[in-house]
Amino acid sequence: MLDEYTIGVEEEYQLVDAHTGALRSQASDVLSTDWADALKGELQETTVEIETSVCASYDELTEELKRRRFQAATTAAAEGLEIVSAGLHPFSGWEGHEFRTADRYTAIKNLHDRIVRQVYVFGMHVHIGIPEQRDRIPIMTGVRGVLPHLLALSASSPFLSADDTGFASYRAVLWRQFPYTGVPPRFHSEEDYEEFVLLLLRSGAIGDRGNIYWSIRPHFSFPTLEFRGMDACPSVEDAAAIAALIRLLIAGVAEQRVQPPDRGELSAEQFNTVLTENEWYAARFGLNGFLTDPREPSGRVAVRTGIRRLLDEVAPLASELGETDVLDRIEQLLQRGSGADRMRQVYEERGSYQEVVGWLVRETLLGTGFDRRRNQRHTGDQGPTRRGSGA
């Protein structure tokens, strides 16, 4: 039964100039030379996207992500470009960039106007396949409490327009400007959810089902739950581990093997408010922050502590599935720091946002076969400095 919970990932990559590191609007050029048909376009010409195949394990997903990054990097290189996997570009502004002209994208641009024109964000979406006999909505409700933890793990957007925003994920803050983002409301069943979506379609509040952008949603075409709230991760190993952790959490909740953070004595409405604000605090402080937890006497829990509790919860299931490497990799991430933490280290040591982009390019390609640091392919980039036992 547990192996029925499959996994797939979408990653959005920045296209940057191979010499200057600046963001470039050349997705159409890249797609025209994509002979392997491995890439997709997005609303903005600065972005190309990959989709993995449906995977059954952490190891399979890791290799699939490496292959997709390799394909994206080689295709971009033909146009004098590099790819970057991170939530925001560290220094390029929004002015002067272009958009794709497909009808759906034009409708989105017309509706959101200036927001679309100045918000350039790059995320990672994780799909977990749900067995046909399961109602996705109670599972979605059961795992909403982990959304802030996942954002903190993936955070990789501390810089915007050559400025330190003070946030670990400023992408998440910018993304909140769009409607139907963040933590979803509580629904009781697929039927309950469907009635709500039909209301939005009937009223014209959304143009199609894809315009619901919550941090977790039932996918409108596939029998999956889609997690959308995370930054694109510089490290392919981190991306795969976070996605595999989500799979363990979903399977555990669905099979009543895992107890994620719950509302305690709070009402459903109060808990929704707490989750929304916890997601903001995760964006602000990342792994170094605290979250409100109604079960704690103090009312709060350190983010790292909360994540380690999740690891303890899923450990028996991970052992059963042969996925204990996932837990080890997440622990390394906790000790070493998120992508945002490491980007700040690079800037502190090298004093240049261009150097940060250069590091991101190398980190994005590390382990793919396209990277230039051959001696590190099997151990992972340790960043600019060694910190803690995870480095």
C-alpha cells in the first residue's frame, strides 16, 4: 500500500547570462533548441521549467532531478546562458523583461497587471500520488501544519535587487500578493472542495482551476496533492530530500502512521490563522526562527525542533520503505543551513552579488555531470565555509 504514494517534482529555473550572471528573458530561444523536449516555458521569459517522471523512491527522484538539470543546463548553454535554482535572482531588477504570449498567460498578466510585471519568483512543486480509494482532502487538511517547516527547509531567496531583504524566503512574501495563495482553508471532502472551486469559476474569480495557487492543493488534472509553497532549491540533493520527506509525511498521515502538527485546543479558524502567520515567520527567519504551537506550554517551538520532531514521526515509515537516507540528508541540511543561509555566507565572504549568482550556478549543477567541480560530485558542495557536523 505505501508504495502507491508516488512522487514527482517540478522545478523553475532562472536563465542567467553566462558572463554577467544577470537575469535574461530568453526562454523562447532556449525552448527552440530543446531537442530532448525536456523543458517547458512559463509566464515570464526569464524562466524554464522541468518536470520529472513519476518516481517511486528518493534515490530514483534524485537521479531524475540530476538528469533534468543536466538537460536544462546543456540546452541553456547553447544560448550562452546558465540555469539557477533559487527562489529569487539576487540582483537583477524586474524592468525590461518579457512575457510569453499564450492566451492563458496573457489573461493572467491582464488580471494581475503590475504584480506580474515586477514579481519574478521561482519555486519547486512536489506532487504526491494518492491511491484512488483515498479522499485527498482530509489528507491535505491533515498535513497543512507542516507547510511552514517545508518553506523553512527550502528557503533560498534572501536577496532582491542587490539588497538583503532580511527574509530567508522573500519569494514567499512576494507570492502572497497573488490571490488564492498561502495556506488553504479547511475542507471536509472532495465534494466540499469541488463546490468551492465551481463557485470561483462561476463568479469569474479564477479563469481556470490552475489559478488556485495555495501552498498545497489537489491537482486539477492528476490524482495528486501538489505542494507549491517552497523555493526552488540550489542543491539537487536538498530538493530531492525535501520532496521525499513530503512523500513520507503524506503516506504516514493517509495511513494514520504519522501525527503532524495539529490545532490542539484551537478552533479550525484560529488554527488557519496560526498556520498563515507561521508560514510568514518561516519566510522571515527560515530555520533560525520559531513557530506558534498550541500544544507547547510556551506556545512556540523552534523551527529546527519542529522539523526534527517530524523526522522522528516518519522514521519508522522511512525504515520500512528503505528511505532513511532522506532523514540523514534533512539532518545535514538542518546543521549546514538552508540555501538562504549559504547564500548569505557567500556574500559575507566575497562581498558581491555576482559572486552569489556564480555560486548558485555551480551549486545548481553540482552532481549533475555538467558541473565543473568533479571532485565534489559525490560528496556535495560544502559551501564557502565548513560549519557544524553537517558540513
